[in-house]
Amino acid sequence: MKILGEELGDAGRWYIALPPILLIAFLIGLFFLAAAGQARLNMTNERAHRSQLREQALNEFAGLITDAESAQRGYLLTGEGGYLTPYAAAVTQVGRALDRLHDAYGGDESSMEFHQLRILTGKELGELEDGIALFKKRGIPAGVSVLGTDVGKRTMDAIVAILATMRSEEAAEAAAANAEWQTHYRMSRWVSAAGAVLNISLVLLAISLVYSDMRRRARQAAVLRDKKSELERQVDARTRELAALSTHLQGVSEQEKSALSRELHDELGGLLVAARMDLSWLQQRLPTSDPAIEQRFKRIHDSLSAGVDLKRRVVEELRPTLLDNMGLFTALRWQFKETCRRTGLRCTETIPESELKFSPDAAIGVFRIAQEALTNILKHSEAKSADLYLAIEGDFFTLRISDDGKGIPSARLATSTSHGLASMRHRIAGLDGVCDIRSPDSGGTVISARIPMGKMLPEVGPGAADVTGGERTLASKVAGRA
């Protein structure tokens, strides 16, 4: 809902949430409507069932009265005792049938119809019994004479009339119940049909809204992907620009260091040497036995010597003369041994014996990488020993420096906030190499650089093909020895 609130606002949230709310409310209402309709149908069915029971009771009572009268007439006409059995059975059940009829009508004692029906039924049964008794006493003529009278007929006609009236009322009640049931049934069907149509409409509306929202989100995702791609392109472009700028600044810095190193070596070195020579000339031309003057001459001489040593160290830091005069392997061997000698580290180096002519940029880059790695060992690792490994393996130049110190925390390796590590990675990347800085579980730190030989050797140019070819041949020989 937060996303919807940001994109659509309050109205948009209700626009999306209203169909499900309506659908749930409609389903609840439809449930209650269906329950009410079912209750009405049940009441109508109960009404029809009661009418059917009353009609059955009427038919049963009418049948028993008719059976009793028919059996009595058969007996009076024929005199056969077989008619008395169904007569007795009918007479016995008439009373119970009348009670069931009364119960079917709700047991209303105030009903005039039931009161008259009971009186007439008793009268009819009495007349039937009197006819049988008379027949038994006087014989067939007396029985036939009874049948010729209309005494029993009037009572039976009254009973039939009452039953006809009750049947007519029950028929009307049954018809009304059936009509009511049909009405409620049609209403339930219409309600169900309307509910189904509305339900389908709400579902289609919800599907439409969800589909619209999905399309909107898809468009937003496409826009975000395009923006992300554009930002990635800009970041890549800026990264390349920054990498090129950093490489250029490093190159400019090395050029400035080289120029400053030459200035110090040529100018300052010459001045210091000239001052020492002039001081020696003065000592020879102005001999003195004054100890104070001799001490002053010695102090000046020592200061000039210290200045020459300082100049030499500064020049070596700015641009190692061994790197330009003796090559990369010799400069790295001297740098490694000198560092270990000053700090008391146990040093081990593995360096090929044959020296190659590397390009100046590659040579100073590898030298700075090793120099920065040694600086990190001295500053942070608290190591007791260090190892330098140089090799030419196929078409790659490999530099690996390891120590037995406390290692680099994984968080620092992941974030690369250290300027020294970042500088090493950038220099290796500038040579198209692969950098691997890790801290093994056994402890210490291992810094590896794997650089293509094509970036280490001088570029092929006019008049330099033979030289470069010779260097590559020598590189392959060195790699074969390794």
C-alpha cells in the first residue's frame, strides 16, 4: 500500500481496494439473501406438506366412512356375514382417522366444521349400526326397507358436503402454497442470477484493475531498467575517465618525480660535491693548529656528507637509479633486501636470473606495487618474515609478495577503503593485470599481480621490431627456465 500511496495517492488506494471490498460485501449479502430465500422455500414446503397431510387425512376419513356404508349395504342386501368384517374394521378405524384429521388441522376444538363432522359421524355410525341390528332381528325385508329410506343418506350427504368443503379449502391452500413456492423459487433464481452477474462483473473489474496495475508496474520497471542502464553507462564512462585520469596523474607524478630526481642529482648533487671539494681545498691551503677551527671544518664536512647521503636517499625514493640503470629485477632485489635489513625482517626472494628490458612505465608501476606492499607489511602486518616471488609464466608476468603477519580484515578487503590497496589495484588494472589480495586462514597476507607480458615489454614501433622480438625471445627462455 505504500507503493500505491506514493504512485496513486489516497484516491488510488481506494480505487484499487474498492472492488475487493465490494466483492466481499456482496458475497456476504448474497449468503444472507440465499439463506433467507431458502428459509422462505422451507416455510412454503412446510405449508404444502401440512396441506398434503390434511388432504390425506380427509381422504382416509372419507374412505373409511364410505367403506363402512358400502359394507353395511352389502350385508343388508345379501345377508352374507363376510361384509361385516370390512364393516367392523372401517368402524373401528373411523374414530382414529377423525382424530388424525383433527390433529392435521391443528387440533382446533373451536372449529364448527369438526364439531359438526363429529356429530354427523357418530350419527352415521349409529344409523349404520341400527340398520344391521334391525336386519339381524327381522331379516332381509327389514334390511331392504331400511335401504329404501333416506335416513342414512341425508347424514352421509351432510358428511360428504363438509368433506367437499374442506377438500376445496385444502385444494385452494395447496394451490396458494404451490404458487408461493414458485414465486419464492423464481425470486431465488433471479437473485442468484443477478448475484452471479454482479460477481462476474466485480471479478472482471478486479482483473482489469490488477492487469492495469501490472502494466503500470511493468512500465515503471522498464523505465527503471532504462534508467539503471543509463546510470551504469554513465558510471562506466565516469569510471573509465577517472581511471584514465588517475593513470595520467600517476604518470605525471612519476615524470615529475623523475625530473625532480634528475634536478636533485645533477644540480644539488653538484653543489654539495663542489662545496666538499672547496672545503677540502681550504683545509689544505689554510692549515691551522686551532682545535676549534678544526672542529668547525670537520662539522661542515660531516654536514655536507650527510647532505649528499640525504640527496641520494631522496633521489632513490623519487626514482630509483637502479631501476633505470640495472633493470627491474635488480631494483626489486635491492629494495627488498634493504627494507628487510633496516627493519629486521627475515626475507626470502625468488627472482629469475635473466634480466629483461621492460618498458619504463611497466617497470616503475611494478616497482611501486612492490614498494607499497612492503610499506603495508612494515606499517600494519606486524610480520616476522616476508617473501618476494617474481616469475614469467608463459605470456604473463607474476609478482607475489607474502608475509606471516596478522592479515587484513575481511571487511577492509571487501570495502577497499585503504588508499594503498586501492593504489596497487589501480596500477595493476592500468597494466591490464589481475590483482588478488587475500588473507589465508593460516594467517598473513598474500598480494599477487598477474600482468600480460604485452604490457610489460616495450611497444613495437619503427626501428624497434628486432629489439622487441629479442626481448620476447628472452622472455620465453626465462619462462622456460622458470
